[in-house]
Amino acid sequence: MRVRITYDKIERTFRKTVKCLGNCGRYVTRQKTFFQTENPFNVHELTKLPKDRVQIVRELHETGDRWQLVSETCSHCKTKEEAKQ
């Protein structure tokens, strides 16, 4: 007999609107979902203890905040760059 264990998936969705890097003046909107599961194998790097829900949420927010700072290129400018190559 097999026992299947499912762990809680903790996810946070972030959205950003930034100016295009391609100098076209357009604004680019992106959305991304970050997630981790709350399980005994998801351990903290330093303590080697399993992360609790609060630690996971804090980590997800840090990751999402870093992602929101990265600039993007709009699809129009990406097509132009690909055509040049």
C-alpha cells in the first residue's frame, strides 16, 4: 500500500509595469507567480531546519521584490532585435 502525501503550496503573484528598455517609450506589464511548498525537505540554508509558513512568505516577497526591479523589453522591440540578428 502506498501513501501519498501532498504538501501545501504557498504562492504569491507579483505584477510590474516598467518602461521598455528598447527606447520606444512604451510601458511593459508583466505578471509572475512565485511559489514554494511547505514540506520537511524545504530547509533553511543556514540552520538546515524546515522552513515555516512565515519564512516562506518572507522569501517569496523578497524574490518578488527583486523581480519587480528588473527592467523588461516590449515584444515590439524584441522583434526588431531578432530581425537585426
